[in-house]
Amino acid sequence: TLGELPLPPPSTTPQSHLLSSWEPSSYLKFLGTTKDLKWGTTMTPVKKAQQRMYSLRQLRKHNLPQVMMVQFYTVIVESVVTFSIMVWFRSATKHDTWRMQRIVRSAEKIIGCNLPFI
């Protein structure tokens, strides 16, 4: 009929062109969290959590109620770490986990109450 184009012949393996160009990588991106899989690198969740701690300090400075600061910590700071725990936990060193616990202890001091460990 008028306007129809002939289809190309089907290939035996439609994804073969994808597999031929694939190379292993030492970099991982999972649900918006990036992780360099090389030893000795800084964990992205630690950096993100530290950046969000600034906002928690500002809330304390403006005398926000303790209940609201705990909610802010849970939603903004803790969620960054727990969201990507499947990516970083396996390759985390003792130093990395110590840094995460340090963030929790800092938040406890800012808020003035005990928080669950990560």
C-alpha cells in the first residue's frame, strides 16, 4: 500500500550489538546513589548526610521543637543513608561505618535526644 516501508530482516540476536560494546566498570549508580567501587574512596552517603546536617544545625539555631527536628533528621538525613544501604554496606570499611555513627551522634547532640543507630 501507499506509505508503507519494508521492514528490515530480523537479526538472530537483537541485543548482540549491546553485548559487544559492554565493558566492566568500577563505578555503580543505583537509584540515584553513586558509588565508586575502588578501595579507599569516600562514601557518597556520608557526604550527603554531612551536607544535610547543616540544615539540622540551622533548625536548632532557630529553636525548632525537638519533635520536628527528629522528623527532619529521619526524613532528610537518615533517609539518605538507609535508602542506599544496599549499595554501600557491603563495601563499607570500619572507618566508613564509624563516620556514619559519628553523624548520628552529632545529630543526637544537636537535637538533644537519643536516635537509633544505623
